[in-house]
Amino acid sequence: MGVPTLSVFNPMDFVTEILVTAAVLVALIFLWQYRGRVMKVLTGDDKLHGSFLDGIWCCCFQCCGVCTGDWTRNLTMFQCCPRRLRRQNLVKVVGQLLGMSTYTVELRNIVVGDLPYDGRGDVYLSVECAANPAMMTAVAEDKQAKVIHFPEILTVRARNNLLEGNVTITAKRMNVFGSEDLCKVVISPMNIVHWASQTDESDKIKRFQMKTVSFDLERETPPWILVEFGQPMEVRDIDNIRSVDTIRTATRDNQAQEFNVATYKHTYYLLDARGHAIDEPMEEDLAEVRSM
């Protein structure tokens, strides 16, 4: 019967293991600290456009993307169905009530005032909602800091959930080289969904104090932003377009017109950047190819 041999402690192996572990930890800390730049190099974007709630919604409510629930609109198209549920996707409605699906909220009648800069400047707003890309308004050119109006209607998609990321509105001043953040306000998405659902119009309009980014300039009054939160007023009702080959446009008298893609392409020819017509495959031919 052989005698078991005892492993001999090797200090060099021990030191090597410690150094490798430390190097891995330093690399992980470095990747986390500069994750935005690393993602920018690898993907061309510095943000991860997804969250834990997105995963639950996709896996549990949409069967990993196999079923969107649009078939439930056939159950809500009848006149006996409550108006707020008529032609709605019931899966999405249930997801909204559980805080897993997003509500569509419009930000309109946007006004900012008492911004922290002197003289005149070119100012615009940036709106970030959860993991979605930031939205920008048009630049308000050569404006004084007292009151600036923005004509845009911005649409955010927010969940009524504590785990949802906040909505950040930042006022920026455009310079010859780059731009600078002037002030910002961070708003809970749950509050936004609540305010947008109010029936009284005065309850939908809020004026928030914005936090100044730089304190080099002292002001007698803090900067602020006025926003009206509301449900979509888009006459095209694009959230409830069922057909994938339908184009819906709005007329000047706020009426919606609906066309199929083939008819629309025959009416409006495909143009290059100079406005010259160019060839493209016919929708009828593409339909025959897809049916094969």
C-alpha cells in the first residue's frame, strides 16, 4: 500500500495567484469605472439600452418576443367595450397596471426661465428617460435667460414602477466648441404617469426648480422649467396601428388619412438627396417574393 504524498507549499505559486486575482479585480474596477467609454468603443454607444424590467416584459409578457398580444385587440374592438380599453392591446394594458409596460406621456408647453448665464445664448433641452436615448429640442437661438419657450412636444415612455429609471431634463447652452450643462431636474416616472392621467388640466401643468450645475454665477432666483404632462394627442393614433404595411398621416384639419405602403409609394416617389426620382422594387413584386 502506497504512502500518500503531501503537497509541498510553494510560495511562488501563492504569490502568483494573489497577483492574478488582484489584476483581475483591477481590470474589473477599471471596466466598471470607464464602462461608458468601453461600450462606446465596442458598440458605438455609451449606454446599455435595456433594463431588468425590459427583460421581464419581454420574457413573461411577450413570450421572448414571439407574441406581442396584438391579437387581443380583436376582443376590445366592440362598442360594448369601455372606451379607455377600446382597440387596446390587453397584454400591454395589464403590463402597464403591473408596472412592467410603459405608458406614453407627452411633454408639451415647455418653458424655462431664470437660467444661469449672462447676456444672450443658444439654448436647448435634453430629456433622458430610463435606458432610452436622449431626446433634444431645437436650439432656441440668441435668447436671454429670463424666459425661453420651446415649441416641441416630446414623447417619453415611462413605467409606473419604483425600479424604473428617472426622467432627467437638462438645459444646455451651445457654444462654438461643444456645449455646457446649465441646470437640470430629475423627476420620478411614477409621478409623471400620475400627473399625465389627471382629468383636471391645471393638475397636469407643473413648474419645477432646476439645480444649477455650476455655481460660478450667482442668481437671485433659481432656474425653473414649466411642463405640461399629458396623454398622447396625436391625431394619427400611431400606438394603435394594427397593420404592418399601413401609413397613416395627418391633414391640416387634424384628420387622419390611411394608405397601404404600395399606394403611398406610387403617390410619393423615392428621391435621392437632390430630389431626383430613383428606382426601387415594387411592393407587389416584394409581396409575391415573400409569398413563395
